Amino acid sequence: MKFLGIAWAMESLKKSATSSSPTGAPGGGAGRSKRTAVKREKIVRSAAKLFLERGYESVSINEIIAEVGGSKETIYSNFGNKAKLFEAVVEQLCADVTIRIDTRPVGSLEEQATRIAHSFVSTVLTPQIISFHRLVTSIGREFPAAGRLFYQTGPETVYRIFAEWIAQHQKSGTIRADQDARHLAILFHDMLIGEQILSWLTSASTQKDRARRINKTVELAVSVFLGGCATGASKKGGGARRVSARSNTLR
């Protein structure tokens, strides 16, 4: 009983010390960190809107401040300069795409591949992300660091996500294991958006047929990909056999 009393007293002292410390108190370190993160994201998203509307060079720090409030000190303390703020925009917009890729191992192989493909394509072909692609492409020569960051946090991350899903199925025997998972991931990625991204970047496509084209591209890409990569047992769902029929619907 004496030991329990000592232990209880020590625990009480610990709790008291924690509650009186800056990080343990309400609104302390954790609260400040959360508010800082929220403020930072607000700045990034507001800056993204201006950059996408007017271009990188045409937007000044003062205009960003006018949009989000605060001061130059707020911008510089969070990002350092305009270039670093733009890099934060690149990371955020790439994350907006990659975080939505649905790789849950639920359903048949064809259902999983379709869900992955649709969650990716329907996000990467939104007007905002298309405008983002145009912007990064247009400033790549003058701002190569931003271009490299875009490739690393955008396409490279998508390749990795796809490759991890493919590698899991290679281990389980549903996708052929004689080919490198990363190479298959790049192939699947390019089948999904190779032609699509070019047509949207060049304004050859319109919003009117966006959903229809996405659905048909996903169907065909999944069928062709699994037709060449799925093992015999996983093809019993009929995905590969529907390649010809789905191909005809795109004509």
C-alpha cells in the first residue's frame, strides 16, 4: 500500500508538471503548431490560386499578402522567399493528386486496377491540375528547381504508388513477376494519361466530354494492362477478354 501511494504521488507530480508546461497547456505548443500549419496551408493555397491565374512572374509577395492577410514577415518566416513559396505550392498540388489514389486491396484485380486508375485520372485531369501542368512546363527553363520538384513529388510519386500495388500482386501471384514493377507502373501510368494529358494541355479536349473520355480510357487501359500482365488465374474475371469490345467503344 505504501508503494502504491508513492507511485500515485509521483504520477500526480508528472501530470502537474505536464499541465503547467507550455506544450501541455491548452493552446500551448501543439495548438500553436496546428494553427501554424493551417495558416501555412492557407497561404500556399491562396498563392496557388494567384500563380495559376496569372503566372509565376506576374504575382508579387505583396499581392499574396493582400489575398491572405498578414505581413511579409509571415511569408518569409514560413517560406523564406517567393521561390520557396512556389515550391511549397508545387508540393501541395502534387500531393492533392497522389493522396487521392485509391490502392485499397479490396475486390478483384480488375476492380482494384479500375479504382486506382479512375481515382488518379479523374484528379489529374481537373482544370486546376491541368493549369498547374501548364504553369510548371512554361517556367521549367527559368525555374528548373521547381520542374525537378514537380517531377519528384508528382510523376515519381505516382510511379512509386502504382509500383507498390503491382509488387504486392506480383508476390501474391496475380500479376506476372518476370517484369520490373516500376517499369510496369510507368507503362500503366502512360496508358492512362499519355494521350489525355496532351489533349487537355493543348485545349484539344473540352469539359463537356471529360467524364466520358476518362471512363473509356480507364476501361481500355485496365483491360490492356491486365491482358498483358495478369496471370492466368486472375484473368478469369473476364477483363482481358473485353479488350476488343471496349476498344471499339472508343472509336
